[in-house]
Amino acid sequence: MKVKDNVEIIVEYNPEALDLKQRLMHDASTVNYSMSYETNVQAKMSSYKTSTPTTDVLINWIAELIDKHSSFRRRGYNLYFCNLWFAKYDIGDYTKVHEHALSFFSFVYFINCPEGSAPFVFTTSGEEIKAEEGKIVIFPGRMLHNVPENGCENRIVLAGNVDLLPSRR
């Protein structure tokens, strides 16, 4: 998919979304939301270093998607998932306009999207990505993005950043 910013982004649906949702919802209910309302995410937010066996499954799928759409590994780079966090939005929660300029890729995976879930927005173009369970959006970290005021309880996403590291040969 190409957004109006004239940048390629990856938008895909996870074929195991129903099973993953159940497991990720469990994980999301047990993590500590220690970063809540302290970052650009004006919602409940876990640590930037969140990791569970289920998030590891999702990371493997994301790596496969990036490989499918790019040639970084074939050109001698490895993917490094440097940050991963849950965000839980209730009514009125939002995310301020920001970027992840130090990360090559960023992503958001939609876990729970009740009616009224706010979209994910690429700020420069105004392009909105509808919040849909099992959907992932992978984009260059330098792209400005935000989440407008949410209109429901319990909109849950898993977000993260990916860097490229030279492989050792």
C-alpha cells in the first residue's frame, strides 16, 4: 500500500488473528502499564521492553512480512526488534503526533477494536488506517503519526520499533 505521503507501508492481516487475539488479550491483562500517560501515548501503556511468548510469535510473523516486502536480509542486515509495548485506550485516550526517527521501521498491530475505536493516522497526509483486529501496519519510523481521541473502552494494540543491524559474516 502507498499512502499519500508517497511512502510504501505494509498493511496485512494475520491469518492466526483469532487465536492470537485470545492469547494477546490475556497478556495485555497481565502486563504492568507502568508508562501510562507518561509518553506520547495518552493511554495505558506497558514498558517499552514488553515480551511474552505470544509477542514472540507475532515478532516472527512481522519479520517474515518485512522479508517478503524488502531485501534487507539478503543485503546483509538483520532485523532487531528494539521496542515492544501494549497500549490500551479507553474513551478520550489518544496519542500525540510523533515519530520514531531513530528506528528504521515502526509498527502497530490491532488486537482489540470495539466499535468506536480510533483510527491510526499518518499526520502529514491525514491518511487514516481503520482499526481492525488482526491488522498490522508497518511503516518507516520517521513518519509522523497519531491516534485521535478514542471513542470506546478497551481498544488494545501492540506497537514496536525495528532497526537494521549489519549481519556478521
